[in-house]
Amino acid sequence: MSVSTFLNEIASKWQKAWEENKLYEVDAEEGKPKKFITVAFPYTNSPLHIGHGRTYITGDIYARYLKMKGYNVLFPFAFQYTGTPILSIAEAVRRKDEDIISTFVKIYGIPESEVEKFSDPQYLAEYFTKDMERTAKTLGLSVDWRRKFTTVDPYFEKFVQWQYKKLMEMGFLKKEKSAVAYCPNDQFPVGMHDTRGDIEPEIIDVDVIYFPSEEGLFFPAATSRPETVFGAIALLINPNTEYVISVDKKRGRKVVLSRYAYEKLKYQIELEVERSVKPNELLTFRVKNPLTNKDMKIIKSKYVEPKQGTGIVMAVPAHEPIHYLALTELGESFEIIPVIYTDDYGDIPASDVLALAQTTNPQELKDYIDTLYRTEYHKGVIREDILDYVPNFLKDAVKERVVNKSVREARKAVVEMLKNLDSHFTIYEITNGPIYCRCGSEIVVKLVDEQWFINYSNSIWKASTLKALEKIKFVPEDTRREMEKVVFNMQPRAFTRSRGLGVRLPWDDKEIIDSLSDSTIYTAFYTISHKIKNLDLNKLDDKFWDYVMLGRGSQPELGAEVNDIRKEFTYWYPVDSRHSGRDLIQNHLAYYIYHHVAIFGENLLPKQIVTNGFIRVGGKKMSKSFGNIYPLSKAISEYGVDTVRLALTSTSSIGDDIEFNASIAKSIGDQLKHIHDYIVALLKAPSTQEIRKPDLWLSSIVSDFVKKVDESIDKLDLRSAYIIVYYTMYETVKDYVELTNGIVNRDILLSVLSTWIRMMAPFTPHIAEELWHYFNDSFVVNQKFPEPSELKYDGSSLLEIEYLRLLVDKVNQLSASMNKEPEKLVIYVNSDQELKKMLRRAIRAIQERKTLRDFISEVGEDSMSKKLYEVASELPYLVRELYLQNELNEEKVLVSNLKFIMNKLNLTEIVIYDAKDQLSPDIKGKKELALPLNPGIVII
């Protein structure tokens, strides 16, 4: 039987037993402390993959741990139906998109006949809801499935509608004209979860300057540096793209745009194409600079990007390195008009670009340009000699408002002047594009006349949210600053869509609340979802929610059952630990806190927010474009449930990415099988009632492990706990068996095994349950997490055996450095009492964080002080602590355990000498090097 089959058969057996006994169905229990753990619920548009698995298993490990710590733990689950992810997949299947269908069939293993039914979005969502629940159960999640819901359930809709009425009353919602990211195909605004790759579109406004021609055409040039218009000497167009002459209906002007720009800007400006025009035709026109009246040519340049801005660029060779390069490469002479002065550059800073033109490192050129822009913006002032190029009617205004002003001040003034001359307008661009909707269309920016927004820029709300962050614990802690930055930069966000599944806006049922906006305080709904499913939907009015969620109003007029529902909410809320991927900091988690502040105030904020890194496959983040999506069900089938639980959560720090591959997973699975088989064999080992040094050592060291594992899981350092539980414990017990020559103390052994298996239970509950039942009848998942006090502790025994293991490690390191397998060993032991005293002083100095210099000044400088400080600094923390509290006869310990040392190192002979014995030989000078806890070692 394969390891995966072995592990999955065990998992199936115990999952069935847990479900039959309803172990994870929990209710409010007055007087018992609670913990409420939640994970970000999934979109039901495809099966769960191993990226989901990391977040869900992390939450489950923590929930199981807290249950074993004595808490009443609620860990619920639900399903997201709202928005475009489901709709886009359904439409892709309907149009027989080969990529989507192939993904379902080849990657997820879904029959093509079933995939064809996915053209119905409701069927698609329901199919994957069942599939996800099945996978989550196979994963062993300790979920109370009575509380599950979807975001299109009518009861949930009532809850969300109540929330948005509250936000409306508070003045946090507004309807206005604004620039939004928009899908031209689906015809509604989009956010991160509507796009391929889950990218949040970032929108900026861009200045556009009109350059008129004598023929009545206007050439709009987009720029991020309008103050440099005084130095514009030509317009640049791309020679290999199509341009159009279109009519701006609002302004009554004929404007020239690249075809790409027209296709984008028609969603911001009312445009109508008059005719197409080739670049060569445009070269015949000449235009006027609106602020200098300079007559300007139109020039072809390969450096113009037709998809950016308007597809037309004003050439400012004095300050734009690429413009300088472009004009130089054309071989024509051109005028240079410096506009900005800084101490850092000469009159023509852009000219330095020629030295970098042939660089093989594009980043070098980019860095140069970025540095120039940054320096001119922060340190630059506008030169006085630009007045030589300004017409008389503008001279006074330019002199007063622009000349000798900082670039920051001048930019605003120039824009105002251009507006007064009717030579300026603003367009909006997506800075991190191209971004594609899930339907495949490229996202554009649209000016929407009547769009509903959540006003996250409201200063009072934002300040309250920033203050609220101080009350929340973040894991990892470095995400706090990231969250603060996100909240500080929050802007109004469009939150309704005109189509798709989801909650209807309560005052306009044609509008749907989007998926990131209906999932803000949904964790509160978990607390009561199982209680309200049998209530009359019409009773769930605003009074009901005001009472249940806020304690407002009178309970008697709502009915007796409502009081019970209110108690369920107040018992469980707030959330004690919220778990998600790190990518949700940019949106969901920020909205989550905003809305809690608005609806509940600071008292019901989540107590902790945990964000984990990504899962990488083949060295890359999972993505359909990389072809490395890894279904969770496939991983479980190939490697076993408990293997996957460890591989996805515990092989890296929580904030770091984890690499998932066959070798890692197989290694973990093999280790689980080894542990299982070893424990089974140990339970049959010959035993004795005598308590010996190794018995006390095992019990003592495991007591120390319990403390470390407990502390690690508590702070979600799962990796440290995993190493101790699945590797250090295994090697420790094996050493114990060797130290006792295979004859165990059964009482000590059962105590240690009980402890070990209970430490496994949060991580690998199935294998833990199997092992537990070899000598217990109860469920291990219901047991208390072990405590150090449960085990016998003897510091002297612990020190002796740890000293032996330290010696074995040192010999292994020496033999590795010599590239030589030892056959015989000579050991010099130094038991000088004065040196022992000084070693203890050195240990105390290190514990007090004293430096070597501090220590020497304290004890005096002699030949031994520095050496003993170095010995102390290299000792494990546990050995240092034990050595301060216990005496150690090194020679006696070594002699008593010669067999153990010889077996561990595969030796034929060991000779032990007292380093202070003048008659003992000094082999290879090691005798003189021996110090307390640092014996001299000769490998032969």
C-alpha cells in the first residue's frame, strides 16, 4: 500500500467518526471562554487549489489548537457567489472558450459533459459549492457545517442590505460622476476580483495639452510634466500605427488620436470617428505651442507608445532623455529650450542619455530617467529665460506665477493657464495595465455619470479606521505598516454592478452590490446563520438586525427566538483570528476593518488578522498562464491528507511563500509513516518499571519541547513547532531507545507518546487519532493540549544526556569537515573546578547580554577567559540553563554511556583521558584545548 493510500484511508475513517459524533458542531456556552476563527471564503467558480489550502489549513490548525487549550471554538465556512468570477466562467463556457474548458478537463479532471453545464452560472456555483465542501471535509477542517451559507441566500441578502442602509444613514455612500475601471464587454465597473490574476486597477489622472493646427485640427499630447511645455519644440507620433481624426462632441473640436487611444478615451470623452489617417499625412501639419506660440513640426518616432495617453507626445529634448535620443537618432538639428534649473545637472540634463543609449541593462536607463524626474521635481526651479519664448500677453502672468517657482508650484500654475486658454483637459489611465477582465476584454477607464461609491476617503471614517488598527494584532507584524498604508491611501470605491449574481441594492434592485463589498462584515452572519434559516424572511427587517447585531430596540416585539439569536451573536463576536492570503490586504481586509468601525465601532474589531504567503509550484506563483495550478484534491490523492496539511503550512514562516513539490511532499509523507510505524513498534517493546537516567531525560526534554511547541503555535510560528513535533521528537525518542538498549519504561513511554500525539493533533489530526486509539478509547482531538507539568522533570538527567548528544553532534561536525568517517575516538575531559566556575560566570554574562569585552573587564584578562566565553556562547540555550543549576561529571557520563556513543557514531573504540592528568598523552595537541563542556576530540 502506498503512503498516500495509507494516510487517506486513516483520514477517511476518522473523519467519518468525527462527523457521526458531531465534534465540531458548537453553540454558545455561557461561562466557557470562546475563540472564533474565520478564513476568507472562496469564489465558487473552480475547485479549491493548494493556495486556498494554505489559508484554510492554517486556520484549522489554530482552531484545533485553541480547542485543545480549553476554548469553545467556532470555525465556520461559506461560499462567495457574487460578482463576475462565476459569470465570466459561465460565459466563457457558453462561447466554448478552449482555454477555460481545457483547464477544467485537463487540470481539474472534470468530465467535458459536466463542463458544458457550466454555461448556467447558478449550476456552476452550486456544482463547485458541493465540490469545495467535499474537499474541505476531505482536508479534515474542523468546520461547523450547520452554519454554511452562500452570498445569494435570501437571509444573507437581508443582512447585507441592512448594513448598506446603515452606511447610507451615516453618509458614507454617494452617487456621482467618477472615473472607474470598466469592462467594455460586461459593461460595468470592475475591481480586483473581477480581473484575471486578481489585479486591482490603479487609476491616475493625466494632463493633456492641446496643440492646434492652422487647418483646425487639435493634436492632444498627454504629459506628466506640463510645466515643461515651454521647452516643447515638436510633436512626436508613432510611424507604425493608425491614427484617427475624431470629433469631440462636447468641445466641438476635431482631435487627432491613435486608434488605440480613441478606443480607450471614447469611454471618457464623447468622441465620433470622422476618418482614419496615416502617420505620413500627419507629418504635413504644423501646430502651435499654446504657451509660446512656437510653430512646431510633427515628427515620427519609434519611441512613442500608441497605447499610452493619446498616442501623441510633445518633444522636450532639454528635459526628456528619450526625446533627446529620438531626435538625435533622426539626424536632424533641433532647438533645445531649457526650462528647469537644478544644482545637480547642467543646462541640458537630458543630453546625458547618449552615454547610456547603448547600455545592455535597460534598468540602468530607467533609473537615470527616474532620478532626473525626481530631482527636477523636488529640487528644480523654473528658469527666468523662458520669458524669451512667451508672447507678450502672457509674460506678466508667467513671470509672476511660474518663473523662479519650484516645479511643484509651477506645475499647478501652468495647468491653470492652459485651462484659461482652453488648451487643457484631463484623461484617466490605468497605471498597472494592461489588465484584463475575467471575460478576456482589456479594462479601460470610464467616466460614469451615476455610480454608487463607498466614500473611503471620508476623513473622520478614515481616521477612526487608522486608530482602530492599533487595537488589532497582525501576524506577521510587518503587515501592520502595509495595512496602515492601504487605509491611509483609500479612495472612494465603486461598489455596485448592473449585472451578475449577488445582493441587490436595497433602494435600487437593478444594482448588485459587488463581491468585495458584500463580504465586509459577513463574519458576523456566521454566528447566527444556523439559527435564522427557519425564520420568516419577512421578519428579518431593520429592527431585527438592529437588535441582533447592535442590541438596539425592544426584544419582546420581535419574538422570543430573537433573544436566543442575539445571545449567540454576543457570545461569539468579535472574531478572534481572521485568516487570509496576503494579497487581500490591498482590499478585503481594509474594507473589513472600515466596515467594522462604521457598523460596530471599536468594541467588535477582529482581535487578530493573520495573512499568509503564497504557494509556489515550480518556483512560480500559481497561475493558469504558467500552467501550474495544483488542485487540492489532486494533492491529497497523490500525497495523503496529513502530508498536504504539513506541506502547505509548516515548511516556511507564515508570511513567506512556500514551495510545493513532489520531493518535499513525499519526504513529509514518508516521515509520517515512519513515525506511525515506530510508535506502533514501541508499544510492543520490552519494558521495565525501573526509572533510570534516560527515562528521566526523555520525560524532561519532552517537557521542554511541549513548552516550545505551545509557544510557537500560539504565535503561529508553525514551522518551529512542526520541526520539533515531526523531527526532533522522532530523533529524541530513537535516542532514548538506544540509551535504554531497547528496554523502555512503559509509564514514562506512554506519558511521552500521549504528549507527542497530542502535539501532532492540530497539524495532522488523522494520523494522531489513529495512533491515539492504539492505547486510548477517547478522541485525541477532544483532549487537552499537553502541559510541561504533566511530565516528570529532572534537570541533572537532562543535562547529562544533552551533553552526550552535544558531543555526538560535535564529532559529526568534525568528521564532516575532515571528510573522514571516524573509527576510533580519543576524548579529553577537563574537570577543573576553577574553570567550571568561570564558565558559569561566562554563561551568566551572556544571559545578561554582556559582550566579551564586558566579561573580560569583569573577570580579568587571562588565557582562559576569552576561550570560556566563546565556549559558553556556542552552547545551546537549554544546556546553558541546566549547567547553571546542576553539577556535571563529564567523565562519568561518558563512561556510563560508551555504548550509546559508539552506536551513534559507528565506532570500534573510545579512549577517555583526564586533560589534567600529567601522565595522559597529548595526541594532536587536543589535550591542551579541552575545557569544561568542550572536550578535546581526536578522530582516528
